[in-house]
Amino acid sequence: MAEESSASCSSNKMKTVFLAGGVGHHANGLTKTAGSTTFSNSKPGAAKKLVIKNFKEKPKLPENYTHETWQKLKEAVEAIQNSISIKYNLEELYQAVENLCSHKISAKLYKQLQVVCEDHIKAQIDQFREYLFLTLFLKKIDKCWQDHCRQMIMIRSIFLFLDRTYVLQNSMLPSVWDMGLELFRFYIISDMKVQSKTIDGILLLIERERSGETVDRSLLRSLLSMLSDLQVWLRPFTQGMGKPTQWISCPIRPVNQPLAPTPVVPDYLHHVNKRLEEEADRVITYLDQSTQKPLIATVEKQLLGEHLTATLQKGLNHLLDENRIQDLCLLYQLFSRVRGGVLVLLQHWIEYIKAFGSTMVINPEKDKTMVQELLDFKDKVDHIIHVCFMKNEKFVNAMKEAFETFINKRTNKPAELIAKHVDWKLRAGNKEATDEELEKMLDKIMIIFRFIYGNVGLVTLVLSLECGAAFTSKLEGMFKDMELSKDIMVQFKQCQNLPGNIELTVNILTMGYWPTYVPMEVHLLPEMVRLQEIFKTFYLGKHSGRKLQWQSTLGHCVLKAEFKEGKKELQVSLFQTLVLLMFNEGEEFTLEEIKLATGIEDGELRRTLQSLACGKARVIHKVPKSKDVEDGDKFSCNDDFKHKLFRIKINQIQMKETVEEQASTTERVYQDRQYQIDAAIVRIMKMRKTLSHNLLVSEVYNQLKFPVKPADLKKRIESLIDRDYMERDKENPNQYNYVA
């Protein structure tokens, strides 16, 4: 009991100490009320809980503290504005502002500061009305602006706590710096006389610089920065910059008036380019970047936009006739900067090509030089498009349309003259140009041919090329480019005295007609090998990087054979030729001997011998007689061969497809098509969601372009069901549902 009483007494004493209130003094002299603190416990021996309560009253500022502190701050602000020394320490002034803000005097302090700044700026306006000379006025307003910025920076540093607390919490209030800008803008720059005089002065300095005078660029840069910071930059300034001035005005004189005082088109283009470069330099040097777009657009409109048609009418033909590449490059570059400029240039470009080309085609007196002039003109316009017009696709297409227009004004004549021109060039051969130059000429000719309607020109060309042997591969490319029928071939003939009087013909086929047979090595006669190498050297020399494969089925050989009835010409394949030529060396050969001598593959050799001994034209005998060629068969020349025709074509026997090959082919076709069937089924079900079996089959047949057996189609449906693309309806097994 004694211990409990003692603990209770101690507790009561502690309560008495902590609950005793008192009045003390803050270190800075401000009065404050002590807070109250209590211990609470619910039971004897329990842990003690400390409770600290807030002050009942906030500390109070000393009497006259607010007034005296503001007077100090006002005196400091006025000292800054009058450029005299401040009596007080800046840290002390900053602490004073913080003390005032801490006691909710921020609103009053902000208004007091605003009034002081406003009074000072109001007093500045009258001085600007005293200066009559524009240059002095600009320097004075620039000094006023620089002083104002310096002053507001120092003032804001003193009132920084106010800026970061009270102003930041009130979004409607401008910061101390922005407040200074608004006051300067409202009382100084917004004054119509001051603003007008300032902008007129700036424009006058820029105008003088445009005229070649030296001006104070630093002053211009400072004043223009002021307008930008005060946000009175764009509209008044650009309106003044956009007024027509003498430096912008530069009318064009026609080329045919050299004595006129105004410049010709090339000079005008350089004048415009120079002015635009100068304006771009001004933007970089002292103008605000925000003015670049409207300013340059104004200059472009006055210098170019209003003179597009006049410029082209008075100078484009001259530039093109004289092939003034640099000037044409500049013309395209400048016209590209103006809206609609390229379109206007394109229209004049088309008209020029049509007019110039028509003078070459329509006039019969120019027939002798028409082709070369066409080629030269095409080279010229291609070069202009490539170099001057930046390979613009619109100009390329316009050129093609223009060529088609004028070259077809005289039906068939250009094609005829081009054919004669090529024929003459090829006949002259290396006397007039190298092989490389002739190839380039043929390339250019084909481009001209594409502009001629129909194929009359091409047919005329081929018929007139009697000695075009050296350029067969090039002509084959012409056929392909002209998209004629796939079975057209260009033939290159060299008649040689081969054994058996063979006339060898090499055929170069188009890519779309090239046979798909597997190449095969055979034993050619030495003379045939020599001629083959000659042609190979020629062909690969003309087409670097290509691979020439000799196909056994390419072309034909004409074999002149002597029978009792008389001479006959046999048109046979290479394999047939090799077999027949063996009978010049002997009277009878077995299958194995022929195979060893010719090197022809067994199956191909059997079909070759079958065509010669078992077909309609049996130029050799086979023993024993039968439709098929078997091992051990013997062959000899049929001297008694007769035929009503002098020239006989012996067709090769086609290879028969085996049952296994047929089955394999069918399976491959089915494998390729099953994916298309699956895609069609899924596409239909995805769109329809639910569909009966009959309707699904019907729609699949409508979409597929090849026949499908119902059984195969059913297999594909089952496969898609197994792969969860679709499912059978639970209530109706004859209906399918799409599985998303």
C-alpha cells in the first residue's frame, strides 16, 4: 500500500509540473503561450502516455513591426529602382519578408509591392515623348527596358519567399517577375505612341540594313527580345514586315529585251534567293524564331507567289533551250517553297516538251535528223529531271505523257525513221561506235519506242535489221520489254560446213518461254563445240553476271541427208542430230554403242531413237521391229526413206509419266490445295458464325477456283474440327459453329 501511495503521489506531482502553464518570451522578442502536456494512465503501474497540445494562441508580432518592416522593404525597393545603394543587408530583408508571410500578411505585402513598382513605371512614360530622333528613342527605351529587367531581378530575390508561397498558392496572381512584365507592357509598350514609334524604328533599322547600310544589330536584338518577352511581337511586327518595300520589289524583264532596266529571269531568281538568305540570317541573328515562318512566308509570297506565271512565261523556255542547269535547279528550289509553285512549273514543263518535240516530228524537213534529235532531247530532259527537279515522279510521268503526245502526231513515220536509223548504225558497226555505245543506243531506242502507239514501229525495226546478228540478246530484251507474245524468239544464225551439212541455229528465248528441262551433258562434235564457245563468249561478253545454260531441247538443227529418192532436209533436235551423224562413220550401231558415243541419258536416248525409227518419218531402221526400244536393238540408216515434203520435221517422242509419278503429282497437288480449302472454310465460318453442312459446301465451291471432291472437302472440315477452328452443333450434328 505504501508503494502504491508513493507512486500515486509521484504521478500527481508530474501532472502538476506538466499542467502548469506559463508565459515566456521568444528569442526575437515575440510573445508566445506555452503549450500544455499531460500524462494519462488508466491503471496503477500501467505505461505512461505523453499528450502534447498545441498553443492556444499563435505568437504575436511586436507593435509597429509590420509597418516598420514594410518601410524598410519599400526603401530597399526604391533604392534599387533609383540605382542607389541599399542600407540593409539582403539576408535581413529576405528574413523580414518571411516573417511577414508567416503571419498571413502576404496579400497585403504583394499589393504594397505592386503599387511601388506601378508608381515607378508610371513615372517613366513621359520621358519617351520628349525624343524626336528615332535612333535616340530606341536607345532610350532599350536602356529603360534593361534597367527594368535588372531591377525586377533584384526585387524578386528579396521577395522570393512571397513568390514561392503566397503567389504559388494563388494561380490567378502573376509572379513578381511577371507582374513587372505586365506593368511595363501596360504602361510603356501598350501606349500606342510608344509602341508605334518602337516598331516603326525597328522596321526602319531593318529596312536600312536591307538597303545595304550598317546598323546596330545588338540594339535590334535587344529590342526584338523585349517585344517577344512582352508578347507584343507577332501581330504588329509582322504586319510591318509584310508591307511591300523597295527592296522586295524587283520586276522581271523578258529575255528578248536586254536593254530594259529590270533584270532577266535568271538575275531575278538570284535576287530572290539572296533576299531569302538574308531574311534567314536576320532570323538567326536578331529576330525571334517564332517570326521565321510568317516572315519568310511573306517574303516568298511577294517575291515569288505573285510572279509565278510571269517568271515562267518570260524565262523558262530560255532556261531550257540554253540548258541552264544551275538556274533551273534554283528555279525548282524556289518554286517548291511556294504553295502551288511546283504545279505551275509542271504545267509549263509539259507544254514546253510538247511544243519542242512537235517541231522535230511534224516538220518533214527534219526527217534526216529526227531520230538523233529525239534521242538528244530525251537525254536532256532526263538530265534536267534527275539533277534540277530532284527526280520528282510527277515530272517523269508528265515527260512520258508529253512524249507520247507529240511523237504520235505523225503516224508511223517516227517508227520508220527510228528503224532505219538503227539499221544504219548496226550496219556501220564498229566504224561508227563501239559495241558498248551501240548497246546504249539500243536502250535509248527502246525507250522512244514505248511512246509509239501500237507495235508497228517494232515490226518495222525487226524487218529492217538484216544484219543484227551481233545484238540478238539485246533485241530479245526489246521483245520482252514490249510485252509481246511469249513465243517470240530472236534468232542468231551462223552457217558453217559441219559434218553432215548441218545448219546450226542458236535460239535465245524470252524468260517467259524458257523450257524447264533439266540440263544434260552430251558429247558434241568438235566443230559444234567450237561454235558453241564462240557464241558463249559473245553472249557473256554482252551480259556480265549472267549464266548461259545449253538445253538439249533448244532450237533445232537442219540436217541435209542423201537418200535414194534424193536430198531431204531434216529438221531435228540436237539429240537426233548426234544420233544421225553417227551413220556417217558406220552402217550399224547397237543401243549401247550409240549411248556410249553420244553420252545421252538412257531414257532420253530411247525416246530419241524411237522418234527416228518408230515414228511417221522413219529415217533409220530398228532390228527387231517394235514400238519400243529395248536393250540389244540394232539401228542402221534407211536409204529407202521416202517423203512427199522436201523439209521434214521429226518430232521428239514425249516422255510418258509412270503410275507412281502420276500418283505423286496428284498427292502434291492435293497437299498444295488443302491449305486453300482450309482458308476458304475458316473465312466463311468466321463471317457466318453458324452454317449448315450443305450451305458451307456450297459456299466453298463458289470461292474455290479448282475442283474438289466431296470426300476431300469433308476431310478438311473434320481436320478443322479436330484443330478447334470449328465445332459441330450439339443439338444439330449437321450444323457447324465457328470457334473464335
